[in-house]
Amino acid sequence: MTDPSLTDLIAGIPKAELHVHQVGSASPRIVADLAARHPDTPVPKDPDELADYFVFTDFAAFVDIYLSVVDLVRTGDDVRLLTYEVAQEMAGQQIRYAELTCTPYTSVIRGIPATEFCEAIEDARAAAERDFGLVLRWCFDIPGESGLPAAEETLRIALEEAPAGLVAFGLGGPEIGVPRPQFKPYFDRARAAGLHSAPHAGESTGPETVWSALTDLGAERIGHGTSAYRDPELLTYLAEHRIGVEVCPTSNIATRVVESLVEHPIATMAKAGVPLTIGSDDPPMFGTSLARELGIAADLLGLDERGLVDLVTAAVDLSFADEDLRSRLRAEIEEYAEQPPATGSESARVGLTEPG
């Protein structure tokens, strides 16, 4: 076949995304709509002003701004609106499957009953699949900064409400000062109930946090894992045990855990054989998209069109979707990749640029 240009391929190919947050996926349009519902918020109600609002000096500043957006989600209707609108924008990127990380605890403590929260996301999930052909699954994560009460409540919601789309249990928020071993009993119970383990680790801390996620939390995938490259033994372990790392390049620059894209360790991890999947994390907050992240990763890894198809397929392989769905997604990706380029398509590479 005549390969399409990499830019066209990235734009059109069916995609899966495994590292993306529900609230963090709210576009300026969605955030402005939510802010207009709640006049007491400090979040700008003008979408044009949100670009300046979403500027972070460090990871702690990012968390503060993120939580101000979380505070806009105060009712079940807000949850449903947010989730459905995020799904619509994902579908516009040709995303066919996404494991959306939700943090029910932050909604419950703001007064949304857990049952109402779960009913809202499930209603949005069913509507997204019906209206857009997008399959959504949930990862319920513990906001680590809120400690063991958050872990207990997140687990309770996961086990007692048990929404049909729930596939994984995670851990997010700041890593510094939030040791992973304290969450072991909660991950043990979640895994015993059939949920997969997908905690964040090694983003703003060192490889020891990744080791803890593996040994204490039974991690099957690692969110970010940016510092893993510092420990060759850890890279070997991840490669040999086929534990995927969810890499989010622009996020890492925006939160200052990596100084620049040219210094990003993704190529070191790939060379060591670590399974990688690309995520957008909190895309509107970082001025990015899954397509843009794939383009950046392709440049950092020196991929050609076949390499890009393999990277997109890796997200399917590392997902927690059932095998029938994974087979269907793989077939859809390959079918698209085998099509000839559209008439008039210009060959181009996606540029390696810093996030703006």
C-alpha cells in the first residue's frame, strides 16, 4: 500500500486512550458551561480566558487549578453533562475506546450521592456508545492527597455501586508525601473483586514509587512512570512482565516533571522494551489532544507509518477491554491503515514542538 502521510494517518486512524481524566478532559466550552451554572466559582466563564487560567508553575499549582474545576461538578446533571460532552469531543478525534479515570470521592464530598454519580456516568456511557460509537470504561481512582478516608469511600463506591463500565482501580493526585503502601489493602480488595490495578506512579517522584505500585498495589499498568528510566532494573522488570506505561508527554512538560520534550525519557523506555501507550491526561488544560500526543511520540521515537500503527494498536493490547472488543478494535485499526491515502494528501511529519 501507499502509506498516507503521518499527519493524515494520526488524524484519521481509530484510536484507544487509556490515560485520560474525566474532569481534566473538559474543554473550555464545557468548563465555561459549568462555570455559568455556578456563579461563585473563581474559574473564568469566558472560554477565551481559560487558556491563561490553565497555566501552571509546577505540579502543585496544577492540582489547585484542577480542583477548582472539580468544584464545578456539583450535581448529577453536571456529571452527566460533563461525561457526555467529553465523549462527544473524544469521538471527534476518532477515539473508539477510552478508559476514563473518574474520581467519585471528590464528587461525593461535594454532596453528590454515590448512586447518583454512578447513574450519571452510566447514562452518559450508554448515550455515547449509541450516539457516537465510542465505548467508555471507567477507572475509579483514589485522590491520594485525601488519604485513607478517600480510599475507603472510593472502594465502597466501586464495590457497592459497581457500575457496569467499571474495569479498573487507580490512585492519582500528588505523589510527594503520599506513600503507596498505605493503599495496599484497598487495592487488594479491589483486585479480589475483579478490578484491574492502574495507579499513577513515578511522575513527580522517583522509580521507587513505581516499584511500590508494582509490589504493594499489584499494578498492571503504570500511569506516567516518567522516572522509571532512572532504574535499569525497573525497566527490565516492566519489559519482562509486559507492564505498560501510560506516557503523557505534554502533561509532563506542563507540570514541570520533565524540562523539555527533547529530554523526555520515552525513547529510553521504548529501547528497553517497555510496553508503551500514549495518553493526553488532561488535554484541554494542557492545550493538547490524543492526536497531538501521538504525533509528539512518533517524533520522539522516530516512527514511520507502520510504527505509528503499532503504537496505536498497543493501546488496544494494553487495555482492559474484553478480548472480543480488542479484536474488533485491532481489525478496525488495520483496515484503516491499509487504505490508500486520500487524493491530494500531502506528505508531512507532525512537528516536535513544546506545548503552547
